[in-house]
Amino acid sequence: MEEEEKMDKKTIILKLCFLVISSCAFAQTGGNETITIATYYPSPHGVYGVLNLFPKDLEPQNPMRGDIYFNNITQNMMYYKNDIDKWQNLTGGGGGVAGGWEYNITTGHVYNVNTGNIGIGTRDPEHKLHIIGLEDGTSPHQRLLSLRGDGTINLHMSSASNTFHDECQIESNRARGRISNRLPLLKDDHVFEIEAGGYTGDINNLYSVGGLIKISADEDFSPTSAPGRIEFHTTPINSITPVNRMVIKNDGQVQIGSSANPGQLDVYGDINRHGYNIYADYVFEPDYKLESIDEHTKYMWKHKRLKALPQSELDENGQQISEISNDMMGILEELEKAHIYISHLNEKVKGQDKEIESLKKEIDTLKAKK
């Protein structure tokens, strides 16, 4: 009996020692909350530096937050986030970095091995890269994507398709209110802006805008109307404030140099045109066949226009089509021909004046003889 009691005591002591050693294998330090995984085997095994998870084909049953397992089918390490998000991918498969990202140690490239969408600020990305900023209404100017670097910075897009309407697009959509409670745009609301600036050397104003293109609402938006306006701005010398240079309104009216626009094209300032010669000096050449004034008059009254001016053409809406260069050349030709006619008439009048003067002298002579 004494020997049996001694054996029972030894067994109890060994089990207690095993329990203590096993407990020490997962010791948690208070401040840093670091868990050390060790072995109860004696030296030379010591502390293992590798944790090996046995691969599983199926998700563990009754998981708890923080559980981790290796999925043998997808070759991903999975962790249980919560009862809503369930199991999440912890690695990119076949080694790599958490979240599906891989790092190539040879090239230094970081890339994503997922074939789905990537979301920043959203759990439900709708596109390959879907970024959503703050929606608390306190950040009216959010910079969601920044490209910086030395040398040339390119935002490159490429596309291939056999359909004529497929192309690379930059699309901007804006609403009043918030994403969760959108409202239609009102007149003069800005929709999209592209601006380019340069370094000024002023530490208080490092970069100033040199030019910008702005698209705005020309009138209030509605389900059946989206009137837009495009503005082009440049910054003049000795200034850091862009000035509106040209506006294309929703009805196609173009303003250049002014905000007032009574016409379809309204230009405030000189227009210098290059690339087309407008002249009609050929009417002064000896071989030019100039119609007589009578011929010119008959044509004018018959056709209700001057001969050198192009005949009016109308489009499908009955609007007149005019080619400014041809019209200007025709006007110049008729003007120079008119001066030739005036010159001829002047010579004729001068001859008639001489004849009249001669006749006057003959009359005076006859009167003197009486």
C-alpha cells in the first residue's frame, strides 16, 4: 500500500510539473502583451522560431475572433475577424505580405495577387481600385491620390478594343450634399478642374497655379437637364491669380476675353490670323478680264449679290454656312474692282469736263463776235 501511495504521489507531481511547464509555454508579459511559444522538450530543442499550422481543407467550426488557420485549398493563411466579416485572407498565397500583396526581393516590386477589386476606405470596392474619402462633412478638400517624384510624372492609360466608342476616359461626377444624401447641382457649382502650377521659391506659397481648366454647371441640374460650362484660365505675368480667358457655354457660345457674350462668338481684342493669304491683286493684272459696269450691274440685280461673293449655302436646319476666308476674298475682290470702276469713271468724267470746258470757250467766243 505504501508503495502504491508513493507511485500515486509521483504521478501527481509529474502531472503538476507537466501542467506548469505547459503553462509556461504560452507566457504573456504584462506591458507588451507578447506571447512566447516554447517547447516542453529538454535541450537541445529549446524555443522554436517557426510556428507551423496544420493545413485544413475546411473552415474550422465554431471559430472565435483571432483564430488563425492555413487553408489547404486556396493556400492562404486565414484569420477570423468577427461574426460579420467572417474569415479574412491574411496572406497573398504562396508566401508574401498580408492582404494579398507580394514582394519580389529581386526586382523590388510590390504587387497584388488578387484578381478582384481593391478598396481604400470601403469594404465593397466596385472597381479595380476604389477610393472613398471621409464622409463626415468636415473635409471639403480631400486629396485622395497624390503622385510625386523627380523627373517626369506620367499618369498612363492604355486600352484596346474593336468597338469605336471604347476609349480611355477620365470621368468626374459630383453632387451637392453628401454621398449618403446627394442633391442636384446648382448654377455655377464646380464639377471638375484640372490645374497646373509651378514652384515659386516662396516658402509661404510654394506652388502657384499657372493655368487651369474648369467645368461647372451653367444652370441648375435636373433629371432631364445637365447644362455645362467650360472655362480656360491662365495666370498673367507679375501675378499669381489665374484669369478667365475663354468660356464655352452650354449652348455653344464662346466668350474670349470677356464675360459678356451677345453673340455666338464674342471676341474682345484683336484677331491675328495665320496660314491663309487673303488678297485679290489679280484684278490689276493686264490679262484679267474685268466685266464692264453694265455687265456687273446686270449680274448684281439678277442674282441679288456681287459676282465675286460665294453663293449662300444652308445646312439641314436652314442656317447659313459661311467660309470666312472665301467671303473675305470675295469682298476684297469686289472692293478693288469697284475702285477700278471709280478710276475709269473718274477718267471719263475728267474727259467730259475738258469737253465741257472747250464748249464753254467756243460759246464765249461766239458771244463776243455778236
